[in-house]
Amino acid sequence: MSLKVKCHLPLQHFALDVAVSIPTQGITAIVGPSGSGKTTFLEVFSGVRQVANAEVSFNQTLWQQREFLPLNQRRVGLVLQHPSLFPHLNVADNLRYGWQRARGRKELGWDEVIAACDLNALLQQFPAQLSGGQQQRVAFARALLAQPQLLVLDEPFSALDDDARQYFVSYLRQLSEQHQLPIIWVSHQLSDVAQVSDTLVQFSQGKVVSHGPIVSELQREPLRSKLALSVLDTHYDATQQGQEECWRLELAGQDLVLPKPQWQQQQPGASVRLRVFARDVSLTREFVTESSVQNQLAAEVVDSFTARHPAELVVQLRVGEQYLLALITKASWQRLDLRPGTRVVAHLKAAALHETLREAL
């Protein structure tokens, strides 16, 4: 099942020229430089912008070919960076507009969405009385209350503070998994993208230059050197050893330990996604016994790449069937006598691991 989009649209400095198939399971992130055509692409497949000769289908249902199906008939929940709330309606009535548009069974309840978006205290206020972040939360909730079959988000949390943004990014994963709601979103916060997305689509000058599973896309240029971030899918180890304040995770038959998030309870075998920045990974040729770093993973050097600083290298490592990046100096590369195929030990500080709970696959 997929969203298929084919279109050619001349723009001011380039043409949007796209033929792509995006999975309609999980979360897909659209990334690329500002002005590369990402928002226009969203407008085309969601039905905001009608483009001659474009072809759009969602799970084998034609949205555009000979006929053009408008946005309100596609059951797309669209949330833009600058919310378009009705200024003459208070928050409650803006939300009711989305609620009343819903057809069929309501999977997302009124109370559930309002509580999740923390809107109870704002229901009687009008858009002009709200901050930019509050307006974004209302627009997001209204889109959910319309019970969309596809949620499309364009920088939806850009006005939120860091803590609130992290909460809503995690909430996207919850929506995707608990309600089987496909989500396509644009974000310039690449670490947020890595935290919850399953698929990554990279745009440049109106074209899709690369797309695929995020685990592999993060290993490609330009994201590899720009972000230097790895995603590791691990599993919660059911055989805990009484460490109440820590999780013990399993990766390729090896153990990882990280501080336990206070708000999450784990089930044995559940999947946990880790974001690991290359700067937080160090390398040795052997396991180290006297060290504060608990996490030591046997790995193999796959390749090395030029880093942003001329004195550094990004080293690609294989851990089981997954890949991990480490940032080291060229001097360390030479001192450790590293080359593709060299067996090494990767050291990861538990406090540096960024985790996101994912339900068991």
C-alpha cells in the first residue's frame, strides 16, 4: 500500500519533477533545503494545488488522473507551519469544525485529542489571543479530530519550545502505531526526523534525490556528513538484572544499558529505537575493563568519510546487520591502524543515547 505521485510543475527557479511511491504505513519524513519544493509537493498530493497532468493515488484509490479530487474529499489532515484557524471562532469551535467533518467511526476521541494536545485551558480563547505554539497545537488537534486517513504535516511544531516539540514528536509515533495512521511530515529538525520516522525522502531542486528506510538513508550523503547520526533498532531485554533505574537492551546479541525514561514502561521484547550521534562514539581495538563507559559493542570498520572538520573522519561501522557512525580524528585512525575490515570496539556513553520507545514489531 502506498501513496503514488507523479507530476511536473514549472516553478520560479526550477521545476517540481517527481515520480515517487511512498509507503502508507508508519511515518515518512520529507527533508531537503529550504525552497527545494517540499511544501509544493505536499500541496500537490493533498489536493491543495491542482496540477495539470499530475497523477496521484492513495492505496490504489485515484485522487487525480482524469478527474481531480479536492482536499476535502481525500480525508487528508493537513497542518501547515502557519495555522489557518478561523479568527471569528474560539478554540472549541475551531476544533468542532474538524470534528464535524469526520465521516464514519471516530477512532480519535474528542477528549483524548484535547488532553493529548493540552487544550482544555484554551477552549474559550480566540486565535488572536494565542501564541504561535498554541495555534499550532490547535491546528494539529483539529486535523486529528477530522479523523484523517492520512496526516500531512509541514513544520507543524516549529513554534513550540524544545520540551513541547519533543513531546509532540513522540506523540506522532503513538498515533502511527496505535491508530495505524500514516503520517507524512516535513521538518528541518533532522534529529526529530531520525527519532520517529520510518522512511526518509530527500528533496533537492524539485526532485527526489533519494528515498528509502531511514536507517539506510542516514548513511547516505549529504546526511551522513551533515548530521553524523545513526539509528539503531534494539530490543528490550526481558532478563533484567535488578537495575531499576536503567534499561538493558539487546543489539546483535550484545547488551546496551541506558537510563530508564521515567514516563515509559517496557514490555519484554519491545523494540526501542536509539539515536546515536557520531560524536558520542569512541573506538578502541580491544574491550576496556576499567572505564566508566558501560556500553561496548564489537564492530567492524566498513568505510571512512571526510568529516566537516579537515582533521576528522566519519567512520562507518557494522554491528550485526546495522550500521553505526563514529567521529574520530585522522590521527586516531592512523594510531589505531584502522582500515575496512578491522575489528574494533565501539564505546557509547549511556547518558548520550537518545531513545524512543517503539512497540514490538
